[in-house]
Amino acid sequence: MNPPEPPLTASFRARGLPLDPIGPGLWVPRHFGNPPVEQRTTRTAAGLYDFSFMACFEARGAQALSFLHRLQTRDLEGLAPGRLVYTLLLREDGSVFIDATVWRLGQACYWLVTGRRADIAHVRRVAADFDLELQDRSGRDAVIALQGPASAALLRRCGVSALPGYFAFLDTRLFGVPCRVARMGYTGELGYEIFVAAAAGEQLWEALKVAGEPMGLAECGFAAADTLRVEAGFILFTRELADPATPPELGLGRLLSARQRYLGAAALARRPVQKTLVGLVPEARFQEEVRALDPPLRPQVPVPGRAVLTSAASSALFGRTLGMGFVHPEDRYSGTRVRLGARLTGRVARLPFYDPMKRLPRSPAG
């Protein structure tokens, strides 16, 4: 049985917007008229995105922390209430099952937020060995992402009395509506994700849109989000995780706790690094052909001289197609020329393409 439709989908369908599937029974707006404009507006002002397809699971009880240390790779001992971390869930063989965030709500209460509603089956299997209460909250809230340099100013305009710090969250009100606001995002900009009761989602979306119009805000679809996350070097579970990859192969070894209490730790220690995730820039004459690779070539273990393209996006900021994908470890150096397909070539680039020091998401909220 498919999950309930995300809270905002019916309103977008009624407007005649193009919708794309992102999971069984789950849809997101592809665009609101002009994806390149939506990209530029997010980089220069603010963009409004619907991320209500995401899954949210709540773990509560005396063994909630022990459960999470088994389920995911970060050490949460020092995570304070009101803070969250980016993390990974691994399989028994050490490959990445999904990336996620863990939020600490209270002494023994946590949220796990992932991109797939179906992840609940894996979460429940791990939880079966622990004494805790596990709830699937997916679909109870609309998740509205407000991203861009004007996002903090817009939230203040909407009535918030305080804003959370980077990778922190707080409960507040927007236009008098109770919601939970976290400072995080998927675009590489200063940004926030807003969790609000599903019944109030459409109302809050419209209120944010109207309040943001004088500041240049635009409604944005997943086409823009997909390009911005490629520029920022963020993985997408349907692309970079389409075939097994380990945290070191994804460049995410920093997310592994030294205590190694997590599922897959023993197997991961024995696995060699067979590929490296990199940025890929197709040579100019091949840009149109690379953009037409949708879906991208299915990942596999790359051989020297040949890249496995996982994502390709047309960047309005850079004025060309940018890609992500895996190369053989010996080809990981910036500038290395590799094949992207039977007749396509490109060069390896460091990730991220945009804001390589990742200063913007951490910048003062102004």
C-alpha cells in the first residue's frame, strides 16, 4: 500500500504544476515555470521548496540512544537537546543504506529524518533488539524548505522571535502557526527547514510566498533543488546510492564514530576503497548529450580512465552542465580526463563546485 500523499501535493496538482515521483505514491513539483530562474533566485534571494515527501521516525525510551548508536554512524553522546546531526545508516556489509539526520528532542527522545518512507522497515528491524517506543511520523507534517541569503530576514518578517543556529532547531510560530524550524538545507546556502502540522501546510506555504515576494522569493521545484545540490556536492539516495557505496567512497568517512558501535562497522573495516565520488565536468561539446542521460548510467565499480556518472544537472550559475560520479581511486585528482560514456569525455573536479569552504550555510543569519 502506498503512503498517504504529502500534504501539499493536492494543491500543486490543482494548480496544474508538473509533478515528478520521488517514491511510491510520493510526488514533488518539478518546477514552477522556469528552473534556471528558480536556481538563481535561491542563490541571490530565497527559494521555497516542498520536502514533505521525507520520512520522520521518533524513537523514545531508555534505550533510544543505544538503538541509535546501533542504527547510524555518529556518536550522539554529546548531542544536546535542540541540536541535530547529519549521519549515515549502513547495511551489514558496510555499504550506505541511506543518509539521514538525527534530532535530539529531549532526554530520551529523538527524531530520525530520511528521504524514504520505506526506510521504516529497516529501522524497525534494528529497533527490535531494544526496549523503546518507535513511531512513524511520516506525513504528519508538511516540510517546507526556505533556502537562500534572504531566508533569515524573511522568517523574522514572518514573526519569529528567535532563529536556531547552524544544525540546531527550535519550536516557534510563523504567522501564529506552531512549527519546528531547523537551520539546515540541501542547496549550499543559508537556509531553514520548517516542520508544520499537515493541515496547516498549505496555509503556511501561501503566507510565506506572499511575505517573501517583496524580497524576491520564488516558489521552486525539485529540478532546481537537484541542480543546487549537485553544485553543493550533496548526494541523492536515488543517484549516488543507487548501487552500494561505502562512506569513504562517498567522501563521508568523517561521519564514522571511532567507537564503531553501528551496524556494518566490522564489515566496513575489511572493505577496500574501490571508487571515489568526484565532481565531473563534461567537455563543452558533450554537455547536451550528458544532460540527456536521465536516468544517469547505472553505477558500477569504475575502471581507470572511465567515470560512472550518477548525476548531471544544467547549472545556471556556472553556465554549463555539472555532474557527479565515481572514478577509480587513481583518477580522483582534479583535472584528470575520464570517459563518461561510449563517446563522452570530461574532467574530474573537486566537490563541492560551489562555495568550496562551505561558509555560506554557516554564515551569520544577518
